[in-house]
Amino acid sequence: MTGGNRHDITELLPLIDAVPPVRGRRGRPRRRPAELFADRAYDFDKYRNVLRRKGIHPRIARRGTPHGSGLGVYRWVIERTIAWYHGMKRLRIRWERRDDIHEAFLGLATCIITYRHVRRLC
């Protein structure tokens, strides 16, 4: 967890390293995603090269190009989820000074969002 005014790219590599193993097929579980989808804020050749060396195909929109890369198809899922979290007033603005308390509220909000979604399906 970082401060609110830090650039997103500074946490890209720690985020990739923190991805848990993906279960599924037999054999050694995959530790990294096959692809990374990102918007123009992550358009740095330095990080593209690092991702390629780690075996991850970067699908990052280029700055200065018109929209149409197809990345918006996947992005709405993330933005919708963030909007659901912002529906919880306590999470809209971070009031807690301690990270563990804030993460506990995030966990509770995730449970509430999941419960609402499952209730709608049943």
C-alpha cells in the first residue's frame, strides 16, 4: 500500500512479484501471469523490457495513439469494482492511519460485495 500521490508505475514490479501461484494444470504452478493489460500511464519501454524478461507479454496502450487498442474491453471490470468499493463510505477516503485496519475494511467490503452479487444470482 502506498500513498495517494505516487505514480502507479512505481508499484508495478512489486505487484508482479507478489502474484500468488496459479493453480490448475498438473505440474509446477505458474508464478506469473502470461499477459499484463495496462493503460497509457504504464507506457515506459524500461518496464516493457523488464516484463518481457520475466516472460510476461505486455499489452500496454501507447501514449499519443488514438484509443482503439482494445484495452477498454477489460478495463471496465476493474473500474466497476472500484466503484463498488467507493460505495462503501469508509473506503472512499482513507481515514485509518494503520494499513492493517484499512485492509480489514477492504476485506469486509469484498465480502459484502460478493454477498450482494451471489444473492442477485440466486
